[in-house]
Amino acid sequence: MGLIELLITAIGLSMDAFAVAVCKGLSTEKVKGKHFLWIGLWFGGFQALMPTIGYLLGSTFESYITPIDHWVAFILLGLIGANMLKEGLSKDCDCEKPNDSFSVKTMFVMALATSIDALAVGITFALLPDVNIVTAVSSIGVITFALSAVGLKIGNVFGMKYKSKAEIAGGVILILMGTKILLEHLGVISF
């Protein structure tokens, strides 16, 4: 996986955290500097931790998965992306009940919920031959940190305008990455 692909994947993964940060910004009357740091650390930290765990799981069971790894990557990324598209296109707003709490309990639940897809991507990383896991999880964590802080500010200033667009973009990116992995393995395309 090249650097460009890694960065695109990191941006796609960070879109859930970005969307939740927009909601958090919407529900917070006065955003302070510590809020940007706090939300970035929680979301960026979990987005880096979960693919690490997924990578370790995938590496452990690699011999069982290798014959079908391209299909596993395609299906996992496709399902995650489709779910993000569904959420982005949904008319329901999951920010109806404002929650301006930045407590450990609140942030833990939100960070965990937004990083489950990163666990599956970590499993995919273990199945790809050219993924440097340290570079991958560092990139995902840093990009998620930055986009979460930006999302908090955008939500505080502009409200819900960008939430669904972010989820749709993230979903499309992940579906395209999964499709690319499958097509490369089948020899349809090569990069």
C-alpha cells in the first residue's frame, strides 16, 4: 500500500470521527482549546489503537485467511463504506439530543463507536503484503486527530451542514479502496 493510498484510507476512516466531532461542536456552546486537544486525543488515539489490534489479530490468523485475503479486504471495506454511505444519506440526525459533555465516559463511548471500522481495516492491513503498520496507524491517528479538531470547530460554527457529506465521502473512499484491492488481485488493474 503506497503512501497516497494510506493517506486516502486514513481520511476515509476518520470521517466517522469527523462527523461525531461536528455533532459535538454543534452541541457545545463555547468550544475551548482543551476541547480540541481532548477530542483529537480520544478519536485519534482510538483510530490508531483499533487497527493495531486488528493487525495483530489478522497476523495471528494470516495462514487461514491468505487464500481469500483479497475477498476479505473487499468485503470488509465494502461493508464499512456502505454503512457510512447509508448513515450519510439517512435523513435521521443522530445529533438530536445535544450532549456537550467531554467526560471520560462520554468520550470513551464515542471514540470506541467511531473506531470499530478501523479494527476491520487493521485486519485488512495484516493481509496486504506491503503495509508498514507503524506508518499506517500513525497516519490514521494523526489525520483523525486533526480532522476531529476541525470537525469540532465546523460543528460549532456551521452546524450540521458537513456531517452527511463527510460520511458519504468516507464511505465512497473505503468502497473504492476495497474494489481496487480486489481488482489488483484478480489482475484486472495494476498500479
